[in-house]
Amino acid sequence: MEGTVGLLRDLLEAQLNTVQYLSPETKEINAYVEVAMTAFDMIHHRAISVGFLSELQERLFRESPDKPQDVGHPRQDIVWIGDKKRPIEESRFVPPPADDRLHSGLDSWVKWVQAEHVHLAPIVRSALAHYQFETLHPFGDGNGRLGRLVVVLQLLRSGTIQQPAITLSPWLLRNRNEYQDQLLTVSCTGDWNPWVRFFCSAISAQCFSLISGAERLLGWLNSSRKLIDERHWTGAIHRVLAGLVEWPVTTISDTASRYSISQMNATRIVQHLVEVGILTELTGKSYGRTFGAVEVINIVEAI
């Protein structure tokens, strides 16, 4: 777990044309989001392979000032899990050296992932593949992000899910120590059952969290529509409101562009939504102001 954390508001604002500055954390997470969206499109016509993941890793670090030397390829150096300031002998775990042992392990992993294994449930297949991927630690950097992305790609590729709605990162971050301990325990004991149970608990918890979040978003949308209807506001304001569930941060210029309406109409709509508390000004600036549906942001961040 790399430990890079960013505010949802910052990530959403990063997509607006008016944004002037992005923190290093926001840039890193924004790069991952773009890589994930690209991968979700590609997985429908490309199988998971070393080349596919190498391409994603290269995209992940394309704009990074600290990209690994072997970016876009399996690592060429030995790595270890633990304090980098301590010698390798004191590390928590040492993945295979970057020679034929790593490459043969990767080849075996790809063959296993691409096989159907109909006797295993899709979630179990993802659990087994995730452990193997993180144990191989095939790239110089980004293995955690790519490994969690592969979980979703496997489920999409198998048809288990139709949309990439689930993400394990929030749950694993909250349970980071146990996650790392469970991975190590498999390596030390060869007993897969505790790890598979842990992984299934993560999937189950995130599914329930997503369902609960979706229900809260629908409740917010319905109550917000009532506020608008009570004031007899009509027209594009209803489209703008519905769009806030998908993208809850906006500017007047972005609203005008996104919904093909005039600047004057966009200004009036945003003012109406602020008036009833649906939108809140986030910047406090008189020019280039940013507005957000704070309740939507809070619901999504709680998932």
C-alpha cells in the first residue's frame, strides 16, 4: 500500500479547466484514475498480460518526476518489502530476483489468470491471483496500485461485474496491517484459507458500502429535486442537478460548456442551486469560483 491519499474534492477540481495548481498527491492519484479508466476500456478486447500491465505501468508514471528506471517493463533490480534504510536481511519479504525466476513466475501467473478455472468462484480466482501478483512484485514501482486494479479487471473480463464500480483501496487502507500480514502468512505457511476469507470479506464489505452509498445518493437526488420543484424552476437546472451525482464539483464556465447552455443561464442555475443549499461555493473567490455538492462528496468519500 503506497499510502498516497487525496481529497475527492481536489481530484474532481483537477479535471476542471480553471484549475491552476495540483499537489503531487493529486497528480499521482489523478494519473492512476486515468490509467484505470483506460484499462477498463481496454480489458474488453485485451487479455491481462505482461505487455498489457507494462503499458499501464508506463502510463502510470508518464508524468512523474520520480519514475523508475525500468518503467514500462518488468523490474530489472532486486526489491524487498520493508524499511529501505535497513539492509535486505532485515526486510519483511523479498520477492523473486529480477532474472528467470521472476520472468517464469510472471509467465505462469499470466497463464493462470487467463485460464478459466471454472471450478473456482471468480472472487476466489481474484484472491489467488492478487496474492501471486503482489508476491512477484513484478515492477519497479506501482505494484500495489496495479495489483488492486487487476482485481477489477479480472472481474470485468470474466463478466462477473458489468461496470467497474467496486474498489478495494479504501477498505484495504483501513485494514492495511492485516492485509500485509495476511499476504505474508500465505508465504510463510502455505495456508490459503485465511487469506481467501480476508479477501472475500473485503469484497463483501465494499459491495455493501457501494450499495449503501448509491441509496444515499438517490435519496439526496430525490430530496434535491423536490427543492427545485417547490420553486417551480424548470429547464436545464434538472440536467445540472442530475449531473452533480456523477461530478459534484463545477464552475459556471464548466456548467455552461458541459450542458451547452449560455454563460448567463449557467450563472442563474448555479445561483439557484446555491440558494437552496444544493451547491456550496468552495473557493471564496469573486472570480473563477468553484462550487461543490458537499453532501454528494461526503457520501462518496464514505464509501
